[in-house]
Amino acid sequence: MTGVQPCALPILRLVRQGHWVKLSGAYRLSEQAPPYPELKPFVTQLVAARPDRIVWASDWPHVFIKRPMPNTTDLLDLLADWVPDEATRNRILVDNPAELYDFQGCGLMIPKCQQPDPNPWPPRFKPPPGATDTHFHIFGPDKTYPLVADRRFTPPDASVESYMHLHRTGGAGAAQQLRH
């Protein structure tokens, strides 16, 4: 693997197997000054391997180091350099810790709603012509239609396309009246 030290290969293997990895303490691993360029290839491979199994930590208050004290906000900015994709960064900073530490189970996070069934089945009866579903919700994508911050729950993406798929099974009434 280009740019990755052989001692890092077991970590890559473990993350690929589904073990959790914490991005932390770059200043402890690097011989160079920030932004610790020799670590970027390794972080890039970790993120490419399993972005769903990575969390970030500041390692504050940075005890037992014998070099200049790092600025913690610089370390967070380093994550933006290492993981330029905002959705992946959000996963590392929000979704992954919530899953790893079960924040939802502790009541510390906004609960996520279940995804709609991707494989709906037709109803037992055939709705009559002109039957209309008079109440449905379209959510997302979040980048285009962001949710309010003070919400009580987080709905899954529920696109027009997924609703039309439900309609094609015969289970949603006159969805052909829906306009994009």
C-alpha cells in the first residue's frame, strides 16, 4: 500500500473486519509538524476502507507530550483536511459515535426514524380508480432540504422516487396526481 507504513497494515485489516478505529493523537505519531503530512495516506486508506467504523477524538488535554502543545481546534481542522467530504466527516463526528456509544439509547441524541420498507407489497384489495393517498411525507435529501436543528426526531430520506415505487405496487392510491 503506497504511503502506508507496514506497522499500519494490521490496523487497516482490523478496520476492514469491522473493528472501530479512533483518529486521535496525530501529534504523538508524527515526527513532522502539523499538518502531519506523512499520516494523511494512512488516514485516507482507513476512511476509504470503513468510514462507518471511524470516530475522532481531540485527546485533550494532551498529557505527557514533550513537544509544543497542539491547539485542539487545529486538530479538528486537520480532520477537515484529511476527510474533505463533509458527509463522511459528519459520519465520523456524529453518526459513528452515536452508534458506538449508543447515544440514542441514553437519550442523548435526536432519535432517528426507521427507513421506509424498500420492498412494499400490494394491498390485499385493489383500490378503486381515483383512490388518493391524502397524507404522505417527502423528506430529503438533507443537503438540499436540511432539517431544523431543534427537531424531536430525524426522519429518513423519503424521496418522490421511493413514494412512486410504493405507488407502483398498488399501495398508495392515486400517486400519479403527485407533481414534482
